Amino acid sequence: MKKILLIGGGGHCKSVIDVIEQEGRFEVAGIVDREEMIGKSVLGYKIIATDSELGRLRKKFEYALVTVGQIKSANVRMRLFRKLKNLEYKMPVIVSPKAHVSKHCEIGEGSVVMHYSLVNAGAKIGVNCILNTKSLIEHDVIVGDNCHISTGAVVNGACTIGNEVFIGSNSVIANNVYVVDGSVLGAGSVVYKNLEKAGVYVGNPAKKVK
């Protein structure tokens, strides 16, 4: 079985480990985290190094995945993704066997589709994205790079979601809506109209608060 490094050992890492174990394509070789965490374990997998050692580890391991979570800012995930890319790691798409992913959709490298998520026909998902538990990406949706579609969120047909967008749990985005790069939607937000200015949006209908 192919071995894979996980970059980030927090709560999101635990969820990704569960998906990797159930998918059965990769074996977790170890976890990369902060120096003070080295020697500790996450679900039985050792934290073996910091990200400063990824160059050395590349000589031994071919595959890696960013497993730092993303709430609001995507900056940390983006930095780690770029570092792995520059070191020529392969970053596979990880898909839970409990998810439904249409054979007619596209998903970019390093993205993770969690349990019970649904990605419908014609959807295009960018790189380094999280499609979290029970998220729904409907037909012909475009999701940019470095996005987190959180638990139970619904993105309806033909929406366009920009880069570095966070969509909170149980949010709903109506058909044909555009969400600009860098937007953050609070949990339970409902979006009926295009969001054309980056910021934090909450409520039903969603309104900009920051």
C-alpha cells in the first residue's frame, strides 16, 4: 500500500485519517506538526517531524496531504500546499467510500471529500479543498481553490464559489449565485444574491458584517 504523510495533526487530521483508513488506498506514514508535538500520536499515528523537514522526508515519501483545518482564513493551508507542490510531492484526491462523487465531476489535487458528502454531475472542485461531512455540491457548481465547504452546507446548481472561501455549517446558497474570493459565510447563512465584496456574511438573508 502507498504511504502518505499528513501535514497537520489537529481535529481535521483525525477526520481525514478516518476517511483514509476507510478508503483503503493509502497507509498513513506519519504526521508533520509543530516541534513540541513530535513523539505524540494522533489516532495511533506518530507525529514524526516539522514542516521544515519536508525536503528531507521527500526522499523517502512520495505522497502528502494538507490536514490542517480551515476556519475563516485559508492562509496556512495555502502555504503548506505550495510548499508540498514546490517539493514535488504528489497530493491525491481523498474520497470517503461513504460519499457520492459523480463520475462526471472534476476534483483538484489535494482535496478531500468527507463522509456522506455528495458531488453531483458537472461540478468542478479546485485544489486543496475540504468538502466536509454531509456537504452537498449540486450540478454544474464551480468551487475555486483552497475552499472549505463545511458540514451540512448546500451549494445549489450552477453556483460559482471563488477561491479561499469558507462556507459555514448548514449554510445554503441558492441556484446561480456567485460568491467572491475570500468570503466567509457564518453557520446557517442563506445566500440568495451574488456576494461581490469579500467579507464575513451571516444570517438569512446573509448580510455583510465585516
